[in-house]
Amino acid sequence: MKTRMLLQLYASRYLGGTLLACVALWELVARLKLVPKFLLPAPSDIFSEIAAEPSLFLYHAAYTLQATLVGFALAVVIGVALAMLMVQFRFIERTLYPLLVLLNSVPKVAVAPLFIIWMGTGMAPKVAIAAMIAIFAIVIDTVHGLRSVDPDMIDLGRSMQGSKLQITWRIRFPHALPSLFAGMKVAISLALIGAIVGEFVAATRGLGYLILMAQGQFDAVRMFAALLILSVVGLLLFFIVGQAERIFVPWRVARENMSTGH
């Protein structure tokens, strides 16, 4: 365990050093004017832009975050329910699975205007687009987890007169939690992308709206500032899902520690 912690500490320091070196090189290139400022502003200018109007960026980031979290929550709830139905009833899988694949293959930017027409220009279409993009990863990974249970455990549940619902909820679902969280890690990033896509199409708030407004004014500094905040939000959301996995699936962490011999 101590060895693993030392390796993680070393990796984090190495990554931090690499990022600092890249930022320093970026700053040097910008200061020497090797690249025009409207193409690549200096990191110091980007941080100064955020520091000059922190409330503005916080306001738009909060709106995007709200749409992302609501869409992600809907994707998890609906996705898990669909996965359970698909595992229990073969005809539902044969009906829904092609529809999900078809829906996932359609470019979301092309579908987004329809959601704006149906739901208006408020938060609802952003939430719907975020959920639509994120749900596919949830369903696929959850179905995989529900079906990867040891058949002997299923037979044991049946021998104890367990119903299909009881076997799914008490045996399959706990076993599928690692796969579910793997899907959630992908889905949280996709939900953020969906919220931004919705804001690109029609919005008066959000980081996507802020990027579009900066683009219209050819304000590269503000665009990079919004992109930086968007990246930080995405990293934080991914980290939060990872921490939730450690809380709700502790046996997976223990198994990984045993497999590495620490």
C-alpha cells in the first residue's frame, strides 16, 4: 500500500511538473510573439481575464454545471432502468437496443435544434441533450455488468425461490456496480458536452453561450478563459464520480490493491 501511494505521489508530481513546463513554454511563446495574440493568448492573460470578472465566469459555469448534473442524473436513472428491463426481457432488448444505437449514431448537433423547437430556449433542452448523449454509455456498461454475474450465483438465487426482480436487484445489480461506475465516468463527460452543445444552439447563459459571444467579438482571451473553466469543471466532475465509486464499490478498490500486491 505504501509503495502504491509513493508511486501515485510520484506520478502526480511528474504530471504537475509536465503541466507547469507546458504552461511556461506557452507563456514564453506568447511573450516572444511567435504566435499572434488573437490566435494564442498568453496563460497570464487568460488568468487575468478570469480574475478580472470572476462572478461572470462563475455565473455561466454554474448554469452549465446545473444542466450537466440534471442531465447526468436523468441518464443514470433512465439508463439503469432500461438496462434492467433489457436483461430481464429479451424482447425489450431486441426493441430498444437498435433504437439506442440509432439514437447514438445521430449527430447531436443536428438533433439539438429540434429540442430547442420542442422545449424552448430554457434549460430543458440542454438537460435533454445532455441526458441523450450520456445514456448510451450507462445502458451498455450496466447491461454488461448485469450479465457478467457468475451463473452459479443466479442458480442459487433461483433455488431460494427468488423472483426475477429480486435476483436482478440483490444479485445482478451489486455485481454490476463497477461496470455502472465505469459507464458513469464516461457519461459525466458526455453530459457536459451535451450541455455545451445545447448552449451553442440557443442560450442566453452558460459557458457555451460565453464562448459563442467571445467568438463573435474575436475575443480569444475570453474564449480560452471559458475553455479553461470548462476543462476544470470536467475534471472535477470526473474526480467526484471516481470518489463516489470508492465509497459505493469499496470491494473493487480492495481487489485492485490485492491484485497489485499492496
